[in-house]
Amino acid sequence: MTASALDAGLVATPRGDGPFPGVVLLSEAWGLDPEVERLATLLAEAGFLTAAPDLVSGRGATGAAIEAVRGDGGVYSQVLETADWLASQACKLASSV
């Protein structure tokens, strides 16, 4: 398993050849932090390709929360783009919550 920071946030990859089920991991209001990295690592160790988009940088927690509540703007688009990226990696999204 590896965890690496990408333009879209954090990606944690399981060991092996895959294909793997994919999970979009959303952070709490303060963004990507060690806890998000820990959870992404745990999901990868369980066999899930995990992508956590950076929804806070450049917006701040308040701006990200407002966009998320409205359901428009960059936050919503960024989550969908992350899901699309996972699908492009030959992932089957495990669930939508």
C-alpha cells in the first residue's frame, strides 16, 4: 500500500495488481490531515483504492462548507471528478453515501 499526495488530494493504493473497488473519502472541515491519511491507509490495507480530494485549500473551511451545502460550485464538482478519476483507474465504486 502506498499513500501519495496528488493535485486532487490524497490517494492510497492497495498492494497487488487490482482492479480494486474505489472509495472517495471526504475529509472533515479542516481538510486533509493525518487522520484522513490514516483512514485512507486503513481502507487501502482493506483492498480499496482510496482518493481523498482536497476540498478546503484555496476556499477555507467556511467557503467549502457553503459550497457543499448549496450543492454547487467547486466542492461538488471536485467530488464528482474524484469519482470519475477512480472509475478511470478501472475501479468499481463500492458505494455512494
